[in-house]
Amino acid sequence: MEEPDDEMGESNATGAAIAGTATAATATRKGPAPAVEGEGAPPRPPVTKKRRICCSVCRKTGHQKPKCPDLEYADAETPKPTLNVVEGQVIRCWDIESDAKTKVVYESGSCLTKFTNHTWHDVPGELKTVLHHTALNPWCTDNCDGLASECAESTTTLRQAMDDDTSFIKNNDVKIIKAHNGLSSDMRILCEHGAREGIDVLQEWKDAGIVGLLDPAVVIPKYKITELQHSPDKKHPSPWSYLSNGALYAKATGKTMEQDPQLSHHRALDDSKAERTWMQNLQPMTDLLFGEGAQQRPSVISIHDLQRWFDQKQKNAAYKARNGL
């Protein structure tokens, strides 16, 4: 390409300078200079710093969980159901009252059922165990009628309670433990309480014959059993999560637990009886477990997977304690 001669270059440079001056003048005429802070102008908003994403395991920046050098200490993944309830198996409906924050069990309650010949049957036998405690948390004190005084009078230790528990399982040939929200609440609390006292709850259950956990709070949303879920609302356009034990009991019986003179809401044995009642009477739950295609809908988390899950939970907790996380 030919270079422009000097005259043309000078002309272009002069034009650019004039244009720049005009532009600056025009900008000046558009309005006054911005006011200085402290002289009547509103304060400038703070500059938002871009949040640095940190690893969910070690809480350090620079990498994500898959590349964390401490990945082996990550929190446990929620175990998935891999087994089915078998017709004729004895199912133990189980509940505890506890302090969820400190992972302390106050009482445990169980009753039994099984499904044979297309019908649910109550199985004779129930278990109520109240542990010795001199004080309960405020919620249980206010909501668990009579529990505080029973705990104060009891002399039962967790070790004795577990011995009674495994004897009950063996004597009644229990195979499945059914607990509403049992995975994230009841079972985890009992396992952590036991671990502090040198008791391996899941291994003792396994040795007694338990094959797994049926948790409606897991399978209801997993298989979208809409009749047993919360109705759509402004926040949720579709049925969501799962109904509480009390709400499911009311749905099955037409009355609340508080309206039933034979039940005391938030007492473990009576809550387990409510679980049994709605499981037997709400057809969608029966269909889920034993209806058409049930073999393609695993509903029970195996005891082996529960052990791996809790072991990893403990490993993660110890890691966080060591590192102040």
C-alpha cells in the first residue's frame, strides 16, 4: 500500500485535533461536573467485590470439590433406595424424641406391621424406652407431654436401651425399619448418640437381622407420590416435598393426633402408631410398595449403604473439627 504524503498526514492530524477539541467542549456543555462527596452529593454505593468461590470440602479457593486434595473427607452423599419391601416382612414403625442440635435421644417407640394377602396387618408387640435425663431441651419440655418427668424417673442408659431394642428386633423377626424422615433425623441422631458412647447402632441392627430403612420422606418425593406431598402454592407450581407424620395421619383418619384421645402427639410410641395407621390406610403408599411395577421402584435403603453413609458422616465431622471448619 502507498503511504500518504506528508501534507495529507498533517491535514489528518490537524482534523483529529480539532475534532477532539470539539468533542471535549461538547461534553463540557452537557452539564456541570459531578459534585464531590461531602458537598451535598449522595455517597457512592460500595463497589461490590466478586465473590470468590471456595471448595465445599476444605473451604479454600483455587479449586472445586472434584479436585480437592481432601476429597476423601467430603460429606456423605445421601444413600439411595436399592431394595424392595417383601410381602410378609415384619416392618417396625419407629420414632424417637430427641435434641436434634446436640444429638441426644430422650425416648424411642416402636410398633409392628406387615403386608400379606393384599392386606396390612398389625403385628402384636410394641416397645417404649425412656432414657434417663435430668433436663430436656425447651421444645420437648413444652411439646412432649409427660416426657420430662418420665426421663427424670428413668434409670435406663442408652446401652440398656439398645439391648432392649435388638432383643425386640430378634424376637419379632423385624427386617425393615420404617421411620418418617428417619434418615436425616431419627436414625442419624441415634447413631451419633451411640457413637459417643461406643455403640455402633447400625452394626447391632444388622446383627439383629435388619436389612434396611424405609423412609417415606425419601421415597414420597423420589417417586412423586403427589397425594402425600404438599399442594402447589405461589412458590411451588407443582406438588412438593412430603407431608408431615401428623398431616398424613389426619389425611388417613380425618382427625388430628390431638383429636385422638388414644394418642399423645410428640411421644415416640404414639407417633410410631400414627405412622403405622397412615401407611396402612393411605392407598398411594401401599401402591408404591406393593402395587403394579413396585419391583422397579426400590424403596428401602440397605443397612450396608446406611453404614457407609454414617461412616462418611463421621469422617467428615472429624475432618471439620480438626480444621476448624
